Amino acid sequence: MSKRDFLVEIGTEELPPKSLFTLAEAFAAGVTKGLDDASIKHGDVKWYATPRRLAVFVAGVADQQPDQQIKRQGPAVANAFGPDGQPTKAALGFAASCGVTVEQLVQVDGPKGKVLQFEGSKQGAATSSLLPGIVTSSLEGLPIARRMRWGAGSQEFVRPVHWVVMLFGSSVVEAEILGIPAGKQSQGHRFHGPKQLAIGNPAKYAEVLLEKGHVVADVAARRERIRAEVNAIAETIGGQAVIEDWLLDEVTALVEWPVPLSGRFDEQFLRLPQEVPIATMQDNQRYFPVRSSDGQLMNYFITVANIASRDPERVRDGNERVVRPRLADAAFFWDTDRKDRLEARFAALKSVTFQAKLGSLADKSMRVVTIAQRIAESIGGSAELAARAAKLSKCDLLSAMVGEFPELQGLMGKYYAQLDGEDAEVATALEEQYWPRFAGDKLPATKTGIALSVADKLDTIAGIFSIGQKPSGTKDPYGLRRAALGILRTINEHKLDLDLRRLVDGAVSLQPVTAPENIGEEIWGYLMERLRSSYLEDAGGRAVTTEMFDAVLASKPQSTLDLDIRLQALEGFLTLPEAASLAAANKRIANILRKATGDLSGIVEIGQFREPAERQLFDHVVSMERAVNPLFSRREYTGALTQLATLKEDVDRFFDSVMVMAEDPDVRANRLGLLVRLRGLFLQVADLSRLPG
């Protein structure tokens, strides 16, 4: 079967930069799925994207869909033939619908007996006839929040469409896509290559656009070209460009022919905290700031034009004139905010709603004060500093600067607190309260920052759960998943021995609503789900399984730190030769005790022993209790489990020679008590009955 390359390009008006790559990836995924669903063999798939086009290239696409084997089941044989053996109307109708005679049908086993079945084949369609439908379905499935209509037609897309290229090999695929007839004529850069470009070979698509159209269609190549040229310009200035990945991606999505050039701004704006002009340049202008070798911000920026101007000085001057009033606004916000102390904004927080049922931001701040104090006391920090930081934590939200640049919340609070003469740790905590902001982000480092960060996130989770708005599916408007992971990362990576379960109940009790009775348990379960996932997804080389985590969780550890120590001990225990047998014995014991009735308090009467094996196991259990209980109290779980492994032979002997459920109720109760004592030893680390095997 012969193969040909396939190319489809949708030419549009300027596409939204923040969703450009998502649309391109989804387009490629849709085309790939369409080919796969049609069983059309193909090679590698590559997508291209610029502000004016989405394109997908597929290498080595088979010319024809393979023949399809068809099997259709019809009526039951019992209903297909009459008493005289002649086919009934049901059989005749089914055969006719398949285009065969009854004699050509076969009898096969169905779910309720023999049925008639048609078996045949259908010749595969030509790929060229299937491609228009595949492309159309892919475009209809793109994640477009709001579609546009243009002209007098009824077509809808993210932006008006002006041309469509669709080639299968060197041949145009006859189709109409989004109201535009497909052809081989693409377009280059709006100014540098305004003439139509004929694409004769799908594999030459990017090359033709680059050489004849002044368009760098390959996103990775365009991104790296921007990065390299921006860095080179920064070096000529004597500095280093600040290139954030998100900004590099957005600039890459804004240009087809990137031409970086530098500009300057007035040195007076360097008096502002560095993050302010950086935010102004990045957020408002999509400029790359420049730092000196010692990390200080320089009064330079690098912009990326979408055109190679004949007069670059005019382009530079234009950008400098545009950024000047932006920076002047930022300076005005800074000077205005400094006229009042940060604390003076707290009263106004009473009129800012956090959540309709949970009160104002002032209400939230005061709840966080209480929780942060408890956490600070538990980790050896200052309850006084934690309370102060919590009260000031949301005040910068009412500053003019944060109103303009919301991403500077917390950071501006730190600066304003420093200017107000607040304690250094309080000021730092105001920034640290939002850490970690995303997976892999830095954690709060000061004890006050840790207390505030955990307390704020815990209050949010407790409040939202209490009003019945916990996350569901992909909906998480309050960022509770991120908050939960932030709490757990902060506690675990700092190895804090916090009683998180108790903190959850405390946070729930502070909410201004009457929460369901079991809401604390529900929040605890939610946190543990996140913790379990973090172990399974990134255990740092550790062999943690769901069963192991659940086994330890069932033993009710005092903290997540305690849980981690128990997990490590369990990992080591499971490498011992006795582990499998003892885990199986615990599973057996759990099953016995689950079905047993009566007193299961663990009381054992020596006089009720009837077999040597039960007395021997009892003596060993008693000696183990004396030996390992001190280890448990010191959390030396590994040493305790190593000693408990010596119980294996006595446990095996017990089950081989002793009938636990004896007819004599006193003997039976005594043996059950012994098993309760035995199981209780292991439960101080983990419930081994939850392990597989």
C-alpha cells in the first residue's frame, strides 16, 4: 500500500496568543485520532502555529483505509426457523438487511444461546475521501471558549478564516472547510511576504514559509530564535535578560517573524522595588527586562517586533514612549500606597467579601490569626508574630499597586510592612503566605511564614468544605487542590510534627456556619487523598503503594511526619523474609475478629489455654510488648517491626495447631483475646491486613 504525506493549514486573522499552542496541539490530536479511528496507518504527526495559522503535518499516510471485517448478530436461532425448518420473517429480514441469503448466515453462541450472524468484509475507503471529515471533526472539537461568525455565512471559528491548504502528497484534497475551498495557496508574513505561496509538497511546508514568506512556522524554532537573540542583545548591553517561560511562550505566539531590539527607560524608575517595573514591562508590554551581572535591574528592556523595520530607531522610540507612562503609573501607585500604613487598610477589609457565607476578608484574617498562633506554638515559632502577620496578611490587596498587578500580592505587603517598621519576620511572612503557588515552587522558610501559609490555606479549605462547595471533577474555583498540596508539602518537607487532624477540626470550628457533623473527617480524607497521590506520583525512588499508604493510615498516625516514618519502616519490613507470612496472618486475624462477637478487649486468661502453641505465642507476645512499646513511643518503628518479625514461627504454629473458634465459649474468647493482643502490636505501625497477598 502506497503512502503520502498530508498537510492541512487553516489561515486566519490573528489568533489569541494565550490559547494558540493549546489549539494547535488539540488540532493535531484530533487529526491523529481521526486517522487512528479510521484505522489509517500513518507516521509522525507535527503541528505548526503562528498568529495567523494552525497547521498539522502527518508523515507517511496510507492511501487507503484497510478492508473492514464486519460481524452483525441477528435473531436467535430459536426464532429464526419455524417447526418445519423454514426461515421466519425475522431471519429473512435480517439476511436481506445484510445483502445475503439466510443460507449465507452462520450460527454462533450469543449471550442467551445460538444466534444468526453475518460475517463479511467492507472494502476500505480511499484516504482522500475521509480526510475532509477528519479535519472538520478535529476543528469542531477544538477547545474554543467563544466562537466567532463572520461575513454572511454561518461558519464559526475562533477567528475569521481566510484560506485553507489541504494536500495529500502533491494533490489538493477536494473539500470545503469552514466555508473556504481547500487549495495549495498559503500566505506569508502580512508585510514581508504578502503574496500567496504555493505549497507543492507537504514536507516542504515550513521551509517554503521560512524562505519565501518570512514566517517561522515551527514554534520550537521560533521560540529558540527569540531566546537566543534576546540573550545576545542583553549581552551587548552588558546585562542578562529576564526570560520567564510564560512570557517567552506568549511572545512566541504573537509573532511570525521575530525581530528583537532593545530600549531604555528613565533611571528614576529604578527606585521602585524591582518587581514593580518588571511586572510593568512583562504584563503590560510583553517586554523582557534586563538585569546586571550582580542581579540588579537595569533601565533597559528588550521587545520583540513582528517586522524587520527599515527604521528600527523609530520602533525603539515608539516602545520607549509607550512604556514611560506605564512606569509613571506604577511610581504613582507606589507613592500613593506609602501615604498610609499597611495596618490602616484592615478596617476596609470588613467591606470586602471573601465568600458570601464565610464573611469578609477581615473575618477570614481573624480566623487565620487563631490558626496561625496554634501552628506557630506547635513548631517553636512566635504566636505573637504569627498573629500580627495574619492580621496584616490581606491588607495589601487594597493597595493601588496590587489592584493594578494582582500577581504582586504578598510581595507588596512585604515591602509596605518593611517601610512601616514591622518585624522582619512578619514582613517576610506576608510574601511567604502564598507559597508554594504551584507544583515545585519554593516553600515558606520562616516559622511565621510557615504558620501563616498553612493557616490561610487550611482556613480556606475548612470554609469551602463547610458550605458544601468542595471541588468536583475538574472544577476547583477556590484552588483547594493546590492549597491542600501546599499544606502537605510545607509540613512534610520541613518535617513538622503537626497534628494536622486536630488543626482541621479547629479550623472547622472557627467557620461562621454550621458545618455537617462529619466535615472534619471529610477534609482529613481529602488531604490524605492528595498525600497518597503525592507518594504514588513522586515517591523519590521509594516503593510506596496504595495498599502500603492505606495500611499506615489505618493505624491513625499522629501526624503526616509520623505517617512518613511509619511508611519508611513498613518499606523495610516488607523486604524481610517473614513479611509475607505475617501480612497473611494479619489478614486472617482481621477476618476472624471482624466476624467474631462478644468481648474483644484483648483479655487473656492463662488458665484457659488448651494447646502448647497458644501458650507459646502468648509468652512471645507479652515479651514483644515489653520490648517494642518503648520503641513505638520513640517512633523507632523500623526496630520494632524487625523484632516483631520474630513472631512468625509462633504465629504459624498457632494457626496450624489451634482452632480459634472453639466450641467452648471461654476458650474461644481467650483465643480471640490473644489475637487482639497480637494484632494490636502491629497496628501501632500499620494495619498489615490491608496489604495484598
